Amino acid sequence: MTSEDREYGAASRRPVEDEVDVVAEDTQKTATDGKDTDGKGKKKGSFWKELPVLVVVALVLALIIKTFVIQAFYIPSESMENTLLTNDRVLVNKLVYRVRDIERGDVVVFSGVDSWDGEVQFEEPSNPVSAFFRWIGTAFGVVPGEKDYIKRVIGVAGDTVKCCDAQGRVTVNGVPLDEKAYLYPGDKPSDEPFQVKVPQGRLWVMGDHRSVSLDSRSHKGDPGNGTIPVDKVIGRAFVIVWPFSRAKILPIPDTFQQPGFKAAAALAEATPLVGGLAGAVPLVLWRRRRNSRR
């Protein structure tokens, strides 16, 4: 083969290799462009497909927290003014009473289903869709529940709650309450006299705005003499979260920290035991004398 033939062969092969390179580059570019386009499309499409799932998951988690941990409640009435105002939102701790007992002075939310009538009446939703959104609103504290109440615990099981003493004060086990810190300005501790011994497993509750509150005093003719069952308590309201200008913690007032409460309650609980022992001792002595004579 001559040198001319070799040069001619090489020249004839070069365009084929160049063509293959060009085709490969074009193919790679097209594939890359298609991948970018498809990737963007897939990202946009996947976001809108995942959005409903994210919303559902968020709702489920929120409902789980609401059911077992913390729930927001809407204040529908004036019964707890000025501690709580109408349209305030509070957070209620549902776990606190798993680690401690309900205490005097706690502000509690409880269910009045099958017992107390609502302080504020609401119309029933006219259709299932409205009913569903109302349920969601109630669950998240956007609208009030018809059978949920919020009051302050004045007496716990074993307490004797009475009104009024010579100075017009509510007393618990004979210890007077100084209610200036939370009682509505100008209200009396109670417009009507009462005295009740709180049964086991129940609570005596009152609103801070005594003149308008439909509380235990309004239900003295009910079973429990106006007291509410402990197992109806949903939790303790511990903070106002809305409006932001009123955001604050809801502490137990100092008057409920008086040592006389516990001493009086302990004495009240011990009285039946002491009485039983006092009655049993003579009986035992009598039996011993009788046996010795025999």
C-alpha cells in the first residue's frame, strides 16, 4: 500500500469518528436536558401530591397531642372575669393530674355532658360539613365547646366549703379565703349562703365572676349537691395564649397555700377514725373484764 493510499484511508475514516463523537454529544445533551426538565416537573408534581398527605399527618399529630397532652380552649362567657375574658384562648394541661392531685385554686376545664346545661347556647350545625368544621374548631380551641366548662376549684374531697362567715368570706374547713386577687371587682364572694361537705371523688367549683357564674352553687339540687366528678375534669388551664396582649401564666393564688387548709382537712379526715377508736376502746375493755370474770 502506498503512502497516498494510507493518507486516503485515514482521511476517509476521520469523518466517521467525528460523526460518532457529535452524535454521542448530542445524545448526551438531549438526555441531560430531558432529565432536568423531567426532574423539575417531577419535583413540582410530587410537592402537590405530598401536600394533602402532609396536611393529614399534621392534623393527626395535632389531634393526638390535643387528646393526650395539651388542648386549646375558647372562653365563651363572662363567668371567669377578670381572670379570663370572653374570647380568650387558654392551653389546658391534660397530663398534670396524672402526676399530682387536683388542688384548691386550680382553674380546671371539665365536661358537663349529661349534667350541667351550657352557660352559652349554640345552634346545632345544619349539615354534616358544618358539623365537621365545628368539631375541628372545637378541637383546636377556635370555637367553644357546648358542654365544656372552666371554673376555679374551691374545695376538694373531704373539705367543708361554707359561705359566708361574719366578714362575708368563703371558708374552707373553717379557714377564710382572701379572694381579692381573682374575684371580679365589686362582686361578693357569694350572693347566697351555702354549706357543703365535698364527697370523695368530687370537687366544689366556682367562677371568679360570682354574680354571673352558673357554678356549683347553681346545682345544689343535683346529685352530688353541686359538686362535679373528678373524672369529668379534662385538665388544668395554665396559660392564656390569645390574645397576645393578655398572654400570661395562671398560677394558684396565694390564699390557697394557707397551712390551715391541710391541717383542717387532715383533722376532718381523722375525726371518723378517732371517733371509731374512742368507741372501740370501751368495748374492748368491757370484753376483757367480762372474760376475766369468767
